[in-house]
Amino acid sequence: MSNQITLSINNQSISVPAGSTIMEAAQKLGVSVPHFCWHPGLSIAGVCRFCMVKVEGMPKLQIACNTPATEGMKVDTVSAEVKDAHKWALEFHLINHPLDCPICDQAGECELQNYYMKVGKYQSQMEDEKVLKPKALDVGDTLVLDTERCILCSRCVRFEDEVTKTSTLGIFNRGDQATIGTYQGRKIKHNYSYNLADICPVGAFTAKDFRFKCRVWFLKEAKTVCPGCSTGCSVNLFQNSNQREYYRLKPRHNAEVNGHWMCDTGRTMYEHLNASTRLSAPLLNGENVTFHAALQAVSDATKSVSADKVAVVFTAQFTSEEYSAVLNSLKTTLKGTPKVFVWREETETEESFDGILFRGDRNPNTRGMTEVLKQESVGASILKGDFSALANAGAELTLVFGPEVESAYPSLAKALSRFVELKKSVYFGNTLNEVAKKFWLRIPVKTFAEKSGTFVNFNGVAQKLKANPPVYPAVKAVDEYFADLGKLAQSAV
Ligand code: SF4
Ligand code: SF4
Ligand code: FES
């Protein structure tokens, strides 16, 4: 027996798995049915009554989100009767919604605004005073709640009940007094709070980290992968490209990796991208030098040592292509394999997992790095709190590839102070870290947002990074530097 059923929506035929709703069938077909309370990552509430459709043979309009699709069903989403139902449902939602749009941070990405432009009943018949409710409530470290703007869709309540299972939110009172709020004395305190601002279709929940910083129409979004842990959530990164300034990350749906969500730790992964925190030029013995001079210094240093006197220290925050480039380039120039070490943060609990997305391995490419080391038949020693294996290696040149996300390495300063003690140590990193200034040579590198390459998550899912315009155009990715080093070596022959 086939598990598929076939129905038609606006005279277009579509097959969906048995058990699907009309809304799911419409989504699959690319037919937009207005909705507020339905969200593909949450249970069905059927409370907003916005998603009305006509089903042939049924006397009244039906809600698409909670009506099962059946074999041979004929659905209409565009007739005058259906459009009129959408207009009136929207009008109902606007009865008590404040006229906040000019001062609301959701403007530009508010579903109420967007639907008003698409299906609004432009001449309101509402004559009564609007019901006033509490505004700008501090409901936790990350969010502000404006209960007057809430349209009582209950998405946030279901998120708290079903995803984080923290059940902090409820809808209190009845009728036009019904109000969204936290239970008495409770605050929203978990690592997934910003998802509430994402799923709230209006400006009731706004993110403290983003509100009033930039109007959304100035932002361009780019698909990328969160570097915050080994889950590697698919995300969109938002940049004001006129200012080359990054403002926020939001989750991008990926059924294989993160579903619809991401964690709050991951939301901070734009902070280290902006110019104010970045190293822009190489430092040789504490002095600014050109990129050419810096690479020449590395090239000269590799010529005067044998492979067994060179140490490479990797962190698992670079792309697979970068690890391959370093190992292949050094094998060629040194005519042998250097000693390879993997630096892990000493406080990390690599195997820990919060049961939703966030993992104790705060590196996005542990698996990719391990695969490259295996492909290149290179054995690596782990440095975790104890750096004696490196100190005793007798290296005369050490190349350290530091973590891009320094906040994931609370013991960074301690580790760096051990590396700077070594003879001729070179640090590839991107921030203005004071300890790292003491390295013999310091070379800035591109961040995950600025380079192409691959991260392989804990589960073996490989995802590509896409290069956005770099904050400092002269700064390159590690694989690009090693391509340049290869050319320098050839030109010297
Ligand atoms: S606060 Fe937002 S998500 Fe929650 S019920 Fe109100 S409109 Fe829906
Ligand atoms: S779970 Fe990990 S990869 Fe996903 S958003 Fe959080 S830090 Fe980023
Ligand atoms: S989306 Fe169907 S009732 Fe709200």
C-alpha cells in the first residue's frame, strides 16, 4: 500500500506522505497560506484562525494547519471567499495591536506587517479604544517582552514546553485581557532563548543583543555554519555590507543538523568578526611588517631546519582544506613530516551534550581535522593542559594555529604563554590578544565568515563555508597563505 496521497491545491496536483496536513502539502507545493500560530518545528495549536482554506465538499472554510490532507481532496486558497476570511482574521488580530511599527524593532521582518501588505483589509472598522497591556518587560538576560504587541499565537509557549522543556511562559486571563507572560518570579534562562525572538511572528519578543542597533533592511544575509561547537548548526549571518559590520546570526533550517534552532552561545559568533577586535597586519618581533615580509620570514625559517625540528600545533577550528594545505606544503618544503600536536582546551568536556544541540567540543571541525590527519597518515599528540610533549620536542620552528573563537578556550592565555617560550614560534590567529603579541611572528587569518572551505560536524555531516567580503582585504585564509608560501619556495629554486 502506498504511503503517499495525492490532492490538488488551486488545481495543481501534489503528492505528500499520508498523515500530512493541507498546510504541509501547500508548503511543499510552494503555495503560501497565511499563518501565525503554525510553525513546522512545533506542535499544532490552531488558535490564530488565519490559515483558512476552502475544501471542496465541506460547508465551512477549514484551517489548513490542522486539517489532514486526504486522497483526491480539492483545496482552494485564493478564491474571494478565502481571501475575505484572511482579511477578517487579520483585522481581528489588529484590534488590540498597538500602532508601534515606527518604533518597533521587528519592523521589516514582522509577519503582521508583511501579511497586512499582502492580505490586509485596509479600511478598519474598529472604533473602540485598544486594550493596553504591559510593555518592555525584562524577562531575562536576552529578551524584552512587549505584551501589547503579542497576538497570542502561543508559539513561544509551545517552544518552552516542547523544545527546552522549561515551561516558563503562559497565556494568562481570558478574552481581550489575555496576556502572554512568565510564571510569577520566573525568568527565561536557558541557552536557546533567542529562538523565542525568531519564532515570535510580531515584535512582542525582541533580542536585547540586536534591538535598536540596525534596521533589518540594511542587512544582507549569507548562509554559513556556526563555529561555536561540533554540532555545526546551519545559520544565516547578517552583515551591514556598507559598514562591513556583522550584527547577528539566525538558524537556517537543516533537518540533518539543527532542525529549526540554534543556541544562544552560537548567537555570539559574530562578535569576533568585526574590525574592532581584529588583528589587521602581521607582527614580527613586535613590529608591524608587510604580509610578504611575514611569509618570507616563515619561508626562510623552514629552509634552515629539518622536518623533525618543526612542530605544528593545530586547533580544530580551521577548515579541512586549511589542514590539508599546511601538511602538504610542509611535507614538500621540509621533505619530511613535521611533528604534529593538537591543542585542546584543558577545561573542555568534549563528550558533553545538553540534549538539544550544544556540545562540549567547542570546535566546529574536530572530525574534519581528524579525517585529514588520517588521510595524510600523520599521527598527532594531544596537548590538553600539559604542554611538556611540545616543550620536549626540540622544535626550532613552531607553527601554532590558534582558535578563532577564543571564548571557547578559557585557558588560552596560559597555553599561549607556553608557546611563546618556544624558539621561533609563529601564531596564526585573528584577534588582538595581548599574550599572542609576544610570538616571534604573528599572522592574522580570515574568519569562518570570510573563507571558503569545509567543516565536518561530530556526526560526519560536511558543510561548506562561503566567503563573504573580508573585513581586512589583505588578510588571507591559512590555505591561501600556504599556497603563497609554495610559490615563494618555487621562486627561490
Ligand atoms: S509573544 Fe509572540 S510568540 Fe508568544 S504568543 Fe505572543 S505573538 Fe506568539
Ligand atoms: S549548538 Fe553549537 S553549532 Fe549550534 S548554534 Fe550552538 S554553538 Fe553553534
Ligand atoms: S496557522 Fe492555522 S490556525 Fe493558526
